[in-house]
Amino acid sequence: MVTTEQLAESKAIQQHTGRTFHVATRFLPERVRHPTYVLYAFFRMADDIVDDPDPGPIEDQRAELERLREAALGNRATDEPVLSAFDKMRRRHDISDREIEVFIEAMEADVEPEGYDTYEDLEDYLRGSAVAVAYMMLDVMNPDGKVAARSHARALGEAFQLTNFLRDVREDITEYGRIYLPRTTLAQYGVSEDEIDGLHPTEGFSAAMRTEIRRTEERYREGVAGIGLLPKDCQFPVLLSAVLYAEYHRLIRERDFDVLSSPPSLDSRDYLRLVAQTWWHWRRERDPEAVFYKVSPIPESADERSMDAPESPSQPVRETVRRPIRRAADFVQSQWPVSGSWP
């Protein structure tokens, strides 16, 4: 059984490094919330090895990832709280060794990044860095229709990771020397990797970003369509995760797809607004897809409205709607007061 100390350390790691995911995690039922803290902390430990600003020799990074793999699989004794908790958690929820393996393999690919020629190449990386994570979460939630839910979980996991890539182009190139935009997309619009490395936003770069955002939003549509297959007490938190990650698309469009000059970010009031709006609509409808398309900037279909126009953070609403949302916001703020470290 996971100890209080192990859980506290895992939660602290998520709260400190994964703000967007942590907001949604807070709404999960305890039986899922606690394992989620442990999962995230394990993922972050692996990320930190390859994202260290002063990583040291490549062979040392690979050796550390191998140590992590063996401990996570229960093949190596460890007294580290997160790794010990992860081993217990994976056994309890029958998480496949294969998912742990492909996740670590994806982290190894980041040790010596070579970029991705095509989207299909990037999909291979996503299988470990995002889909494995989604499948582990699915094992923890353990819905009755797990087989049917897998393809949707895959799509939503990919969507979240792709949004991270689109949001973090500047950080990935300046701090880690990585580009996660497919070379074929860049070449289609005449964008060189040197231009990205030099942080020079161009019309071609904006066009490439627009193409990849559209592709990512197709993954959201596929992913959100499966939220209703999850246990009822897990549906709102997963829906909220989708709403929060999708909000970056609005921010990216607002700046005409220029994520090279500065990265888009959500502040505490953005989180509060989105939690309140999602919660209010959820109380009325209990339909994950309907609520997602009402709150998020992603249209239900690619043809529904211009994909290039920035979305308003708050669409005009009647006062009869605005008042209940304010009440929802008051409730959320009473639980997690807005501050620099919210929630």
C-alpha cells in the first residue's frame, strides 16, 4: 500500500510542475486521484532526466533512465518514495510492463533528439510519451468499457501532448534543442529549422502552426467522444483537462500563431473561469461532448467556423447564464482561492 509520505511527495511534484493537470486531478475521486499523483510524479522523474538544463554525459542520462525502468518494473530495489509507490500502484492496477517500456523508450529518444520527418514519425514518439500515459490512466480508472475506450484515450493523450508541443516550441528549441513539428509540415510552408532556432516568426511558420493545430483538434474530437465511456465520477475531471489544454489553442490563435516570441500561458483567473464555466455547464447537461464544445475554443467540426479566427475567452452570454457561472466561480474560489500558487 502506498504510504502517506509517498503520496505527499508525489502530489507535491505534480502540484509544483504540472499545474494544468493538477487542477483537473483535484476533481478525481480519491481511488483515482491518489494513483494519478504517483503516475505523474514518475513521469516527471523521467522527464527531469532528459530535460535537465545541465544534463551531463549522454551515457549517464541513459543509465539513469535504465535505473528508473528497472525500479518501476519491480526488478530493482529502491527506497525512493515515488518509485516505491509506483511499483505498488502498477501492481494493484495491473498496469502492463509494455506501457512502462514504451514510455521510457520515448524518454530515451529525447536524450539525442533527431527531430521528426513526418507526422507518422512523431506518432511513434507519441505512442510512448502520451499514449502509454493515457493507457495507464485508463487502467487506474478501469471503466467497464475499457476496450472501447482505448482508442479515445489514445486520441486524447495525443491531443494533450501535441498541444504541449505547439505551446512550447520556444522552450523546446532554446532549452533542449528539440523541434516537435514535422519537417514535412515545415517544408510545405518554406520554414527552415534555422528560422525556428533563431526564433524568427514568419508567415510560413504561422501557416505551419495553423496546420498542426487543426490536426491536433481532430485528435481532441476523437478523444472527447470517448469521455462518456469512463466511470461517471471520472468524466468531469477528464472533460476539464480537455477544456484546460484546449484553451491554449485560443491563446495561440490570439497571437497569430507566434509562439516563438513568447510562450502562451494560463493564469489563475483563466483556470478559475474555465473550471467555473465547465462545472456550470456540466451540472446542466452531464454530456461531455456538449459541454466541451460550449466551453472550449475547438469547434465540433472543422467546417463549423473559421479555424483561423481567435476565440474570445468568454463568449457573450445572457445574464441568466452569467449569474449561475458567477455562483460557480464563487464556489470554486471558496475551495481554491485565487493566488499565485492556485490551486
